[in-house]
Amino acid sequence: MTKNQMIGLVGVGLLIIGVFLPIVSVPVLGDINYFQNGKGDGVIILLLAAISFFLILTNRLQGLYFTSSASLGLLIYTCLTFRS
């Protein structure tokens, strides 16, 4: 396994863990995470992470440009939505 693959696997792991961490903690509602029991955008992020994992294992690192851009775009969209 190459160094780039190891870095990619660490990134996929962090992305998967980050989906289940709380985004906002509201006293009355509790913690809100990105997954929201399978109803949120976290499902799309998990799907993109699974595709990235497959691409890394098959050494098709060029495909990671799409999955990482899509993940980043979805995260930016969520951040802008929470801000407004």
C-alpha cells in the first residue's frame, strides 16, 4: 500500500466518523448530527466515502477528485444553510 493510499484511507475514516459527530447542540432538541437517523445528507456523504474507499483500494486515485469535490460541496451547502 502506497503513502497516498494510506492518506486516503485516513481521510475516508475521518469522513465517516465526522458524519456521526454532532454539528449543533441545542439545549431543548439535543445534538444534531449530519446523519439524522438516515434522513440527512450524511447518507450521501457515507455513500461518497464508500465510493472513495473502493477507489483507493483499486488504486484509481483520479476518481477521488469527484468524490472529494462532491463531499466538500455538500458540506459547504450545509454550512451556508445553517448560517441563514
